[in-house]
Amino acid sequence: MDPQVSNGAGLQDEYITDLLVFGFLQNCSNYKFHKELEVLGHELPVPAHLWEDYDDELQTDGNRSSNFSRGRREADEETEVQRRVNDSPQMSDSQRQEEIIQNIARRLAEVGDSMESSIHPGLVNNLALQFRNVNLSEEERREHLAAALQQVMQTFPQDMAEEKTMLMLAMLLAKKVADHTPSLLRDVFRTTVNFINQNLLAYVRHLTRNETD
């Protein structure tokens, strides 16, 4: 499989998934793991501009600003992304792809915000308990994430394409586990990235190509 997203200088698949999951978590509303996400952002090769003015978007209690303000800001950001992607000849292929992936992550996070209340707390509690088990291998963690995802898929409204639903729900489950136990963020992030790379990588590449074309 070609490891590049597009011909020429592009982003590696692993980095694309890192950026997608990180962007999803960053754009979710009302999460409880801001400090842990900031630490993770500095550990990953996340573009510095994704952190610019980020603290200004947080309320004093650590939550993101209101949905109304957030919606207006995201609309402005999306317009700016498109302008930068379309009008900046100086932007490299990698920079264009980073902007596009962040835009995809933002849209998926909006869907996740509207759907997270339908995920049963007991399922999240059980998944968080599994991730707290230090004796589990990474493969076993992926299996538990996959099992939880299948449970959610069975009761989820089927108004989106199956692969898009799986991608959004896998990241939403990561968000819910990190909300439940913020110290698990790094572990659940890595397992979710590995799960996506193993099961949904072709779809992620397809999404990115469609936005690039």
C-alpha cells in the first residue's frame, strides 16, 4: 500500500490518523481532559498553529465555550481553511493536508457532540475499566474497543455511511473514556489510532483524497 496520501510530498498514514483523532478530541465540546490533551499535543508532531489562541476558547471551568459561539467560530475557521487551501500557493502539500484533516475532524466532532448522549454510561464505565487493566496487551485493548463499538453500532441510527459511523463512534468512545478517566487519554488515544489504522485506514485515505481533489 502506498504510504502517501497523494502523489509527491504528503503525510504518512500514521500521522494522518494521529492528527484526525487529536483534532476530533480537541474540537469536542465540554470535555474534562484539557490538561491531558495539551500534554499529548506537545508529545505528538501536531502543527503549532492548532494550539494558537486555544486557551482563549476555554471557559474558566475548563470547558469549551457555548455551542452558539463555537458554531460561529467554527464556521469562520472553516471559511479560513478553505481560503488558505485554495488561495495560498506557498502552502506545501503537507500543510494543505493538515488543514484538510483538521476540517474533517471538526465536522466529525460536531456529529459526535450531537450523538454522545446516546452512548450508555455503563458501556463507557466498562470500557474505562478495561483500559485501567495494566495487564492487558494493546491487541486486547483494541478488541475491547471493537466490542464496545459493535454494541454502540447496533443501537445507533443508521443515517450515515457505515464506515463514517464507525470512524466517528470509535473516536467518540475514546472521548467518553477520557472524560470518565482523564489519565487514560494517552492509552485510549493510541489504541483508537491503532484500531483506525487497522480497520478504517482506507476510508480515512478516501476522505482525505476527496477533500484534496
